[in-house]
Amino acid sequence: MDSNTQRELYQQMVMIRTYEETILREYHADKKPVFDIGAGLIPGEMHLAAGQEPVAAGVCAHATEGDSVTATHRPHHFALAHGVEINAMTAEIFGRVDGLGRGRGGHMHLFDPKAKFSCSGIIGEGLPVAVGQALAMKRRGTNNVAIAVAGEGAANQGAFHESLNLAALWKLPVIFVVEDNDWGISVPRSQSTSVPSNAVRAAAYGIPGVRVEDNAVESVYEEAGKAFERARNGGGPSLLEVSTLRLWGHFEGDAQGYRSDLEGVPGRDPIPTYEQTLRDARVIDDSFVEQTRSEAVKRVEAAVEFAKSSPEPDPSTAGDYVFA
């Protein structure tokens, strides 16, 4: 891997982490002294992706204009890595009229037609959608690729198997990405899944399946590159599972009493690990690190200010933008 790509992967990961840390700050700022999920500038549930940056950075580094991403209820890292407009995305999270969905959807329902990005609070919802997108791409004769993201828990949904079956049968250009962060909310994979890795399930559909260990962004990049090449060249779908890490709770307010691994979690943070790797290889230095962090903070804070300055939806428009 060339040094420019390594630096870009690092920058993307820092950008995502900066965003999640800032949303975390804003989400909890006015939910004290007693946590109230419905209070504050950002009401409702919040699922943050700190620790899972390598998956989005490594996969989306190969995406080009016209490629699509369907993400999960934990969507910010893939949205940013895929080029969703940060100001409109942040305004949507704050429930403001300048948001992607005019403030109607919130953070679990980000939809950006220009970037071809969507997500949903329904587990596994994006998998068949991605298959449909890939079918359209193939019929139009493009070389675009649909990326379907799911958690390891969603791989036990019927929609997962139905989607892999059709994508394989029709040789569609879709990449199924499974983020294995060890926990389906509070249930460990070992208590919900009959196989040690979802990657082995690819064999049932006659498609390649690979698991990337250690939350390593360069390994994700390498394996995703193979899947993109296969899809663009008419080879059909691939399944990529990444062993990643959920640094924080399933949702904000999650006490995580079910986790026995919390003490060791900070030491598994992928960003300082990758930063040290690049420092040792003399790919980055103090100046580059400081500049990367400074630029990320500047961009994210500007997006937050944009969101806060956007008006809230007028209650009289509650019936707008609905089917009936």
C-alpha cells in the first residue's frame, strides 16, 4: 500500500471519530442531571460507531460516484466515508429543516440520493434494498457496486440469507459487509450464531467469503478491493466480515453491565494503533497528526453550528412529505 493511501485512511478514521465524539458531547450536553432520552437538542436514541472506523474507511476508499451504500442504525461512519454532505447530515441528526430529511428522520434515517446513501432502524432492512440497487446497476450496464452493511446479529435475519441467495443467483454487483462488534445489543455472538464466523456462510451461496481480524484498516482495504474488482468485472457478490470493536454502548445511555471486556476496550482502539504503525513507518509525524485533528475539528464544529442555526420544523407542517 502506498503512503498516500495510508494517510488518507488515517485521515478518514480521525474524521469519523471526531464526528462521533462531537455528537456524543452534544447529545449529552442537556440530558443532565438525570438522563432523559427524549430531552435536549438531539432527542431520541443515538447509536455511535466509535471503534468501527476501519470498516467504513477501508471499504468506502474503493467506492466511486454511482456506487451505493445501505447502512445500519449505526450509520455515521459509513455516511461520512461515502461522502454524505456533513452539514445536511448533522442538521438531520438535530432534527432541523435543513437536514437530509427536513428534520423528520433523525440519525437512524439518513437518506442522501446524491450520494446514494441510506440507512434504517430496521435490522437487516438495507440488504434486500442493496440487491435491488445492484440489479438496477447490472441492467443499466454500469460497473457500479452496491454496498450492503449489516451487524453480525443481522446475519441471522431471513433477509440476509434471501439477499445473498438472489445476489448469487443473478451474479449481482453487491458487496455484503458484516460488522462483527461481538454484541447484538447485549447478546454475544456465541449465544446467537451457530457458526464462529459469518464469512463461512458465503459458501452456501457459492460466493467468496472472508473475515478480517483485528479491526485492521489496511486488511479491510485489501479485501474490499478484491470484492470491488470482482463486482465491477461481472463476477458477482462477495461477503466481507470484519472483526471490529464497539468502544461505547449499543446506544447512548447503555450501562453495558453485560460486558465483561470493558476494562480492556481502550487498549483495542484502532486509531492510536494505526497511528503508531504509520509513525513507526515514518509515513506520518507530529505535524501531520496535529493538522489532521485540527482540520477534522474545524469541519465538524462548523457542521454543528450549521445544524444549530437551522430552524426546527413548524408543527403545522407535520402532514407534509407523507404519503397520505
